[in-house]
Amino acid sequence: MFTGLIQAVGKVLSVQQGRDSALFTFSAPGLLGECKVGDSIAVNGVCLTATAISGDSFDVDVMVQTLKLTSLSTLEVGSQVNLELAARVSDRLGGHIVQGHVDGIGTISGIEPGEKWQRVDVELPSHLMKYLQPQGSISIDGTSLTVGELDDAKNEVSVWLIPETLRKTTLGLLSVGATVNVEVDVLAKYVERLMKRGDQ
């Protein structure tokens, strides 16, 4: 489990494409001191398992299904990524519950800078819109954010990014047309499942 509070911005150091997977090496400056092989690390909101750790870098094997369902397939050497270690039970849950299980890929449809914030509009797959609520939670590239506005006609969610978020994550580097990993609030999915099944 993660909180969506990004702990470091790393870079793709290498990508080795295989037949049914890819081996990525990421830099993770100052983040791996307490990590060991087998630990979970969220990369742009995707929960991955460290298969090797060396100094300030780590390796992960990404299966073909994960590459198909997330934006990790668009990463190349030099790409910057948001990183978060799995939460400890004793940690403050400053963001919201983030599983690292991506629900879909969104596309940046608009960016509007403000004096102390930046509005970002994201077009989502239509089936995800039902899980969103203004002032609710959404994870974009692993970053816990508050839903600002919803436009159901456009399948679009708007979020406002404060300077701290722009400075400490890769979200400030996004441009219109970029793809992002999206995870909706898991509680909404559980409620939907409960209502569908009822007492069956």
C-alpha cells in the first residue's frame, strides 16, 4: 500500500526489452537506504518489485500485461518518474490509500498556469468517471490529488497543483497530450461491488 505522497523523482537508466517483459533500471537518489530485494516500489503509480538494488539504483521486471495497461511502455532512457516506497503501518497517511494498481491511462487535455497553482485537465476512460467525486481522491502518476472539477460530457477531471507538488513530482513536466497512469479511490470500487452483489 502507498499514500500517493511522492518521495523522490528518479530517472530511467536503462530499458531491456524482452519477449514478454522488460527490465528497467531506475535511479532513486537517497531513497533506497532501507530497501531490499523483493520490496515494493511505486513507479509513476505502478506497484513494482525490486529485483536488484545497487547504490542509488534498482531493477524491476515489468510484465507485458503491465506494459499494456499502464504508461510505463512510453518510458525511455532519461525519462523522469515519481517514486514512492510502500507505506509502513506506523506512517501518517497524509495522502490517501493508493494500491499501485492502475485503473487506466489518462491523457492531459489542458494546462492552465495560475499565480500560485496550476490547473491540469485529464481526459479519462469513460468507465472511470463514475468513481470520482469533487473533493474526492485520485492518483495521477502515483501522486495523491484532490478532485477539483468533473466534466462528465468530456470524461474529464480537473485538479489543481500547488507549487510543492509541481516541485517534488514529475507533474510539472507534463504537456498536453502526455499520458498518465490513473488510479481511482479503491473505496469507491468496493462500494460498487457491494451494491452489485448485495446479499447474493
